[in-house]
Amino acid sequence: MKGCYLLVVRLATGKDIHIGKLGYIHFPKAFYAYVGSAMNGFRARLAHHLKEAKKPHWHVDYLLNEADVWEIILYPSKQREECVLAQALAKGFQSIPGFGSSDCKCNSHLYFGDSENSIKEKAIQALGKAVITCRSYQRRSRENDIRI
């Protein structure tokens, strides 16, 4: 299965994080929504993001070394739709400019707000179709497992 996905990420305390070529960025305490694509399949991409010890490859990897994946929402599709989702989130949330969007014209693929639910609701409305939601996953807890 392939398409785009939304990682709902919780950063428990505000902090400055080095994000590759973007340098140090201040991330306030918040819930974040990262929009990504997995056009070669969800399994490998999400396995990479959920790995605890990894060498950062994408911007989000630097953030995930400091934050917890709270939930993953999958949007199965044969077309790239992550920019549609990112632009919808841009209408309701603050963003980290340049984050995750170096290969497109979007301002960002990372948005944040105070509420996990408001980010999830806006994302689901954005594509206006059925989604597959994986059960909640907290990266630092080995009890949880994602099955796709």
C-alpha cells in the first residue's frame, strides 16, 4: 500500500533542535503534524521513522530523535497528495518554514498546535475521504507495534 501519511508528534518541552541543513530551529512544546509520502509503500518508510536509533535522513528524523510519535494516519493513494494535505493544514496552523518541503513548492510539511485532536480533524477534512488510522503508537514504549 502506498500514499501519503500524517505523523502526529508530541514534543513535551520546547527546545532548539538541529535540523540538518536548516540549522537550529526552536520548536515550542506542542503537537506537530508532519505530512510525508510513501509512494514505494508505507511499511519501509514508517519502519524508518519509528526506528529508535537511526541516522537522520529527512528533516523529520531530527525531530523524531527528540519527540514522540503519537499517532500515524495513512492516506492510501496512487497519486502524490501530501501537498494537498500540507496546504490544508497551513490554513489552520502555524508551521516550521522549509521543514520537509525541499522537494516541492510548499512552505512547510510540518505544522503545530496545542491540540492533537484539532490537527487530526483538519487533516481528515482536508482530503475528504476515508482514511486508515493506525492505533496510537508511542515510540518510546516497546509495548506498541504498528501493523500495516
